[in-house]
Amino acid sequence: MHVCRGICRRLVRWLSIAATGVLAAGCGRQYVVLHPAGPVAASELHLIETASIAMGVVILFVLGLFAVTVVRFRERRDGSGPYAPAWNGSRRLEALLFAVPLLIVAFLAVPTVSQTFALDRLPPGRHDLVVDVTSFDYKWLFLYPRQRIATVNYVDIPVHTPVLFELTADSPMNTFWVPQLGGMEYAMPGRVLPLYLEAGRSGAYAGRSANFSGVGFAHMVFTVHALSPGRFGRWAAAVRRISPPLTMAGYRGLLAAGEAPRASFSSYPPEAFPRTSHGFTLQGGMYESR
């Protein structure tokens, strides 16, 4: 009995520590993955919560069985203890061992697959903004093909507007990630890969590369400013009117390894972004609507 009590105390102690860590993780606003600011990120957080619930049920079930085993089959003072399993050839037990994992996998797979395919389609009739993104060593270049403007290390988008980010790289492979707006996608040399994001409210959202790419990896950061449609239009007009053009010489300067400050450009050379995609594109004809 003394051994059993000691085990139970340790179990309760570790469960308390684990529960405190899990609950505290969602308290601070710095845990941006847990504070979505758009429909894409919200749907992905829902998948995380669903998976966490499934895993929590399994963990609690296993811990419950462990507690029952410790109490029921512990050694008595007289050295005896009940141990008479009749598992050999038990059809019921075999069915249970196959059915429970199958149900858990289905519980996780069905919403994950359906949501993945849902996020692979832009909302119908809402092809409002395309942003071409190129990662360099160690900076980000954003091109607006419809507005014909460009920015470095920051990108402005209108709220409540699906944005198609077309991603490539002229450097080691990186990942484009804005945690509060959605999941990440690779930026790969020689490829153009799509990522659909949308901001549900105005604000500034931190973005970065989540793929180690060299000594300047820590500086592969950018900011997404979500503005009202009116403010976004005025900002784009001001960039076209005030900012200098991005020349080929300036573009080649961005190719050089090193950091770069934030900048805006009123135009850019057509050669600044490849026009051929890889084929892993969002459904809905976005590439035809440029």
C-alpha cells in the first residue's frame, strides 16, 4: 500500500505540472498560434484543438487503466495478488484493440482532410489581391502585380480579403509563415508555390521564415499590416506617387547576402519574379485571373 501511495503521489504531481504548463501556454498574447486573426488560422487552430482533445482522451484513458492496474493488481501484505487474465482468444478484446485506434484515426483524419481541401480553394468570386513573394539572403521582397508596386521586409494587405501569396526563392529554401493568419508554405528556388491567407481584423502581424537558411536566419522576419480597404488603396497610391522605382541594379543588390531595411518601390522590372508556377496551385483559377 505504501508503494501504491507513493506512485499515486508522483502521478498526481506530474499531472499537475503538465496541466499547469498546458493552461499557461495559452495565457500570453505572445503565443500567437493560439490567437488567430483570420479565418484560415482559426480553422487550423480548430484542427489543433480537435487533435489535442483526441490525444487527451487517449492519455486519460491510459492513465486511468494504469491507476486501476496499480490498485487492483498490487501486491498484498501476504504476498498474494489477483492475476488471472483470460485474454487468449478473446474476440471482444481483439475487436476493441482494433476498433479504438481506428475510431481515433478517423476522428482526426476526417476533419483534417476536409479542412485541408477547403483551404486549397479560394472563396468563389473573391480574387482580390495577389502578392508575389521572393526570399533572399536574408530579406523578403513583396511584389504587387496588379498595383505594380513592391516592398521589402513588410507587406500591406486589406482586411476581409483573400490574399494569394505566390512564393519563390532566390536563396536557400525558406518557409513563409505568419502564425496569426495561417500555416506556413515553402519558398523554393525554381518553384512558385501558393498560400492563401486572410486577415479578419486590422493590425500588425509578425511573419518570419521557419526554415533555417544560414547565419542570417534570425533576420528573416517581416511584418504584415492589415488595413481597411480604403487605407490600403491610399497606401498603394502613395507608394506609386512617392517611392522610387526598383531597378535591375537595385534588384541585383537585393540578391547579395545580407540584411536590408524596410523599403517601398513605385515599380519593379518584370524579370523580378518568375511567371511559371510549379503546378501545386490553389484551385479556382487564380493564376488565370492575374
